[in-house]
Amino acid sequence: MTIKSFHIEYDAINSRNTFTNGDTLNGRIVLEADKETKINSLALIAKGKARACWTEHYDNDKSDVYWYDEKYYNFRHDIVKETRHDDSEIIGIGRHVFPFSFKIPDREMPSSFWSMFGRVLHKLKAELKQSMRLKKRTEIYYTFVSRADMSIPRLLLPQHTYNDKYIPFGFGKVTMDVRVRKMGYKAGESMNVRVDVNNLSKCSVRPRFILYEKRTFSGGGRNKVEMRPVLKAKGDSVESCSGKKTVTQVITLPSELPPSIINCSVVKLEYKLKIFLNIKWSSDPEVMLPLIILPRETDITFLPPSYYDLSIEAFEDQNQPPSTTQDVDLPPSYETSSLYPCLPSDEFYSTL
């Protein structure tokens, strides 16, 4: 053995070890030799790429594979330039450090993401060539968090929607009017949801809340869509024939919730809040509100109060103290999307 150890290290720039558009990533390629040896070339390669891939099976035992790639950057820096065999660089026994500096492109790119059917990966790769030996490679993934797009329409403006339901067999009518302060939230932030219920029916109703994570993978002209619950909560009951009542629910978003991905044609990560009234012996009236989860580092500047349809006092009715999010067990099949991707080992993704 000549090369005993070959790996990449990089320096964190914040406590979460994340990087964003335009950041400079400083690191080093570390090579340890157990005897004097020659190096023909040593290169650093930085890549950003998204890939979706899944298989669809049919009744006739046939199947189709759908996949698509989207590339963002492919940077190469020759630390030791390739030379003829006679001009190869000679290194001695021991540890050798080759520093590098890579500036992440300051352009629109999706955040790091990993799942079974699609991934957005940002990685550093080193290639070492030696005469009469196989090329050596090593790589490491870093977590890229895209800078928040604050130009999304109505990102910081209130959302308002409603629905009503005539309960069959003469049980009456129920109306719900739903308002939230804005569409854009950061992970870990608390969200106040106001539900004005007008219960003119003979049934008691109870607002329920489910935050869904929607994943869309695109490839080969087809889409694969997954909807997964992130959290659930229950509001206070509204008794039968009680008329108008306001239920205010405080929902605290999980602190490790990955930011939305809406700037990638291969992988999309979206969030939707479903609010519905649980009614026995009848279908439930429901509404869906889109949410944008912003990176935690986002500096949110709120608009003046005159831009809002409702004042803060309207959301925090002192006569209706808000209930807090209740813990509800999620299905065991729920797979959390990770902002910090599990490092893939399968061959298909190793070509990134």
C-alpha cells in the first residue's frame, strides 16, 4: 500500500454547518502516504445536481423507469496539474495537506434534499492519479440551503378561505371561515390559525389540522407525487346550534422542517395545511392553505399593519385563549425529509 488515507475536509461557517448562495467553502484534501510516491495529478471537483428516479410496475409484469437530471454547476480545480511520468510530483512518507477554496455560485439553486425517489446533492470530490495505478476518488457532501425568495406573491400577506356544509337529513348547516397571518414561515416558528365556525346544525363539530409535506418528482414526462403528514392537531369543540364561535389554534412548526423547494424542475417540496371540521355521519368540510417554509436564517421584514386584512388583536382574541398543538402519533411509514441528506451509496446516485 502506498496511499494510506485519502479524504476531504471543509470548515463550517455557522453552527448548523450550512452554506448558501455565494458563500466561500474553504477546506483541504488530506493525503497520507506510507512510503515515498509519485503523483501525476490531483484535482478538486465541486458539483451541484438534482436527480429523480423511480420505477412503475404494471399488471403484465412489465415496468418502466422514469428519471431526469438537472445540473447547476460543475467546477474543477487542478491542485497538482497532470504531467508526464518523468515530471510527476514526489511526496514523502506521512500526512500531506492540499488546501482549496471554492465559491458557491451566487445563482438560483435548490437546497440539499434526499429521499427515495429524488435528491438534490451538493458535493466535493477529489481525484488522484498515479502512474500504473487505478485512479483514486473520494467525496463529501455539504448542506446547501438556498437563499429565500422573498418575491413570492403574497408571501407575507394574510390568507383567507372558507367552506360550508349542509348536513343531510335536516341536520342543518355549518360554515367555517379560516384565516392565517401569512403564507411564509420559518421552521420552528409558531403559526396562529383562526377558524370562525358558525354551527347552525344539530351536530357538534371540532376543527382539526393536518400539515402535509408534498413531494413531486418529475422525469421522462411523468410525475410521481407523495403526500405525507408532518403534524396533526385538534381544536376546541363547537357545540350543536351554538352559532358563531372562534377557535384559535397555535401550531408550532417542527424546528428541523426542511425549507420548501419550488425552484427545481426535478424535485419539488411543498407544504399544505388542511383544516377540516370533524362531523359524525357526514363528509367533513375542508380547506387547504399553501405554506412556504423559509430557511431558518431568513431575515423576515414584516409589512406595515395597513397591509393586513386583520389586526393582530383579531387573531389573538382575549376571550378565546388559543390551544396548543397536540402530539399525535403519525403512521410508522412516515419518512422525514432531511435537510441533512443521508449520504447515498447506491450506484445510480454515485454518478452525480
